[in-house]
Amino acid sequence: MSALTARTAWLLTLPPLMWAGNAVVGRLMVDSVPPLTLNAMRWSLALLLLLPLGWRVFKAPGELAARWRHLLLLGTLGVGTYNAMQYLALVSSTPINVTLIAASMPVWMLAIGALRYGVRPRRRELLGAVLSLAGVALVIARGDWATLARVQFVAGDAYILLAIIAWAFYSWMLARPPRCMRGDARPTIATGTVGARRGWDWSEMLLVQVVFGLVFAGGSAGLEQLAGAEPIRWSGWVVAALVFVAIGPSLIAYRAWGLGVAQAGPAVAAFFGNLTPVFAALLSAALLGDAPRGYHAVAFLLILAGIVVSSARGRDRA
């Protein structure tokens, strides 16, 4: 891990800005494109943009066929479920709420790591999870703790919780890939040199996830249309928004985040990831007239404190 440079800081700041923009644009698109259709259209366009970069991955169909179960689940969780649930959440919830609740990710990461992968959380991580969960509870209670006893979830709050649980599983699958995705058994493609092969690069890996994820995303969009979804209201704005969500949050953010994490490490990157609610609040105020309230600031500080505590270096007492 190298020192945090201005370039690395920019690489890690760009994705939260893109993700916040995605939340705001998703909210703006509610009356123009049905949410599940928006997700399918977003990733279909991203697929077309990725093809010139990653098309070589399809020259070895046997590599895909041997790993289709893992790749299908990976794409369904990361491309299909997470993004579909996020856009559904934005139908009834605000970008600020959605991004703040999504910032509780450490809670779900710890829970899934412990239950599914046997990774025992440290005391610092548990304390951080409690603080983050308190921030989420404050958002759900709309700033009034007394209402928690009788709180009723807005549908969007439940959808974004499902989304981040799916993303937590997806992230653990990336961190703990099966044997067929690592070491000498990892998937490879032929290079220009005779007999030489190399592992998949970022564009090829993302392209494969998008292809498999579109199975779920496309099916969901089809069911949405059969259920009587409103037709798409095409306009220049809708086209521009689709281009943005396909390029910014899907391609640029993914690539910049990967480079930034490689240079600064995941612990430092986690702090930058929690800039998303801040950017969402600023963009919402500017574009939606949805000014953040006092409890949003308190919730963000609680979530940020949770990340700081859980990421702090040092040994826990036994």
C-alpha cells in the first residue's frame, strides 16, 4: 500500500460522486422510466460500451461454461439485484436516505462474514457496526427516536436494505472467490504471443458480470412490463441520464475504485466510500430542492464514526 497522493485521493473521491449522482438521477427518472426497466437499460448500454474492451473473454467459452454457476450468482447479486433494488428504493425514498442507509454496509459485511465465512469480527468492528446501525435507525425514524417503537418502513427503505445485503454477499464473493477463480485455476484468455495466456482484466471481468447479471435484470424488467408498468417517456433528458448511469456509476466508478483501492488499501478507501451521502445531499439540494435536515447530518456523523472506529488500527483486548 502506497502513501495517499493527490491522484489516489481523486480516484477514491470520483466513485462516491458518481454513485451519489446515480441516486439523484434515479430519483429524477422515477416518472420517466420504470425502475427495473431503468436497471436493465443501464446495464445493456454498459454492455455495449464494454464490448470493445473486453470482447476477448468470449473467445474461450469453455472458461465461462466451467464457472457459470459462480458467475451467474455474482452477476445477479452485483448487477441485477443490487441496482434493481436501489432504483426501486428511489421510487418512494430520497437519495439522501438511500445513500445514508447504504452507508451501513459494515454492519452487513460483518454479519455475512461471520455467518457465511466464519470470519470473527473484532471488538472495534462491532462497535463501529453499532454506531453505523444507530445512524441508519435515525434515518428510518426520521429524526425522532420515540417513533422507533411504532416506525413503519417506507418501501424504499426496505428495498435499499435488501440491496446492500445483496452487495455485501457480492463483495464477499469477490474477496473470497472459489478455487476456480484464483491461483492456477483462474480463468485466462490467449494473448497475441503463441501459447501465452493471461488472466481476465477489469473490463473482461466486469463484462462477464454484466452479461450474467442481465439475465436477472432483463427478466425483472420483462415482468415489470407485463405487470403494467408505465411506458417510457422518452426525451433528451432521459437519453442523457441513461448515458450517465451507464458510463459514470457503472464504468468510470468501477475502474477508479479498483485503482484507488489497489494504491491506498481498502481501509483508507472505506472513508472515501462514505462521502456518497454527503455528495447525495449536495446534489439533492441543487437538483431536487430536497435540502438535508439536521438528523441527516447526525446520522452521517454516526455512520462515519462507525467506519472510523471499525477501521482504526490497533489490537483489541481479549
